[in-house]
Amino acid sequence: DVKVTQSSRYLVKRTGEKVFLECVQDMDHENMFWYRQDPGLGLRLIYFSYDVKMKEKGDIPEGYSVSREKKERFSLILESASTNQTSMYLCASSSPLAGAYNEQFFGPGTRLTVL
Amino acid sequence: GENVEQHPSTLSVQEGDSAVIKCTYSDSASNYFPWYKQELGKRPQLIIDIRSNVGEKKDQRIAVTLNKTAKHFSLHITETQPEDSAVYFCAASRWETGNQFYFGTGTSLTVIP
């Protein structure tokens, strides 16, 4: 059973702080994704990665960066947190080896509040 | 890029009735359409999916239909139960773009006992 974990369920930070959100998956998946979820806006892709040290911008990358130094770990970084980054952040992973049509498995989410 | 629209945003049904959620997509090259269910406070989980070479797929009380010509797909839940209450997301994906999912904005389904 795929397990995707995120470092925190709830996080409160102040404007201007540097914030790290960590995601770890234990199924040796190549692909990892970071989304933010806001009411009425659905799930919007921030960044994704196909392999270690590789990253691709999603639909809303502004204000975020990512790091993937190990296959199982994908970090989302808010260089200088702002109040409009208050949101639920979801990590997901998938494997292209599962076939052309492959499920994304989600973590439990991190509810980030920026004051 | 792909644009997925989902309707309605909220839906209330009586227990035992059917529920239908509709999505449209813009990229005719999209070839995989998953549906995710997110219960309150929990992570989204895949409940059913359909590939572009199939018109309909069923799994017990849920079914998904795909109309490639019209570029829309729908989720059908029959004999709804209170545990079906959740937010449902549709998505479209194209294998050639590396499994990037484009999600709809979600439908909050409430099943009234």
C-alpha cells in the first residue's frame, strides 16, 4: 500500500519567514507533485518532479521553489511567506512504470496559515 | 494548456437518489480521466477512472461516462448513501505530458438521510 506522508498537518508562520514543507513517499515512485487546495479553486499544481534533481513548473509556481535531492523526498519551499499563501498543501506521487494511465497517491495535506 | 470545468459546485440529494457530476475538458489529446473523492479532513483518493478508448466504466454504484467528441465526462452515483458525502474532483491527463493532472474545481456532495 502506497504511503505518502507530509511533515506537518498544521503549520503557522509569520509573513516573511522561509517555510519548508516536506513530503516523503515509500513506494519508489518517480513522479512527485505539490498542489495547493483552496475552496472553489480545486487542486492547483505548483511544481512537479519526474526524477531526482529534476523539477517542472506547474500552473502557479510564483513564490515557491522545490527541491528533490532524494527520490523519496520532495520539498516545497516558500522563500518569503505571504498571507496569500495561506492554504492547504497536498503532495502526491505516481509511477510511470505502473502504465500509461497511473494513479496519483496523495498525502494527508499540510494546513499552512501565514499571519 | 488543458482546462477542466466541473459542475455543479454543490449538490444535495436524498439518500437513495442518484447523483451526477459533469466535467468538460479543452485538450482533445487528453486520454485519461480519473475521479477523486475527498472526505472531510482526509486526503483525495481515486474512486474510478476511464481511458479515452472506453465510453463507460462501472464499479458497483459508481460509473463514469466519456464523450470524446463533446469533450465531456460524467460521474454517476446510484443509490446514494450518507457515506458518499464528500468533495469529488474530476481530472484530465495526457500521458505524453508526463502524468500531469488538470483538476476541476470540485463538487461538494451532501447525501441527506
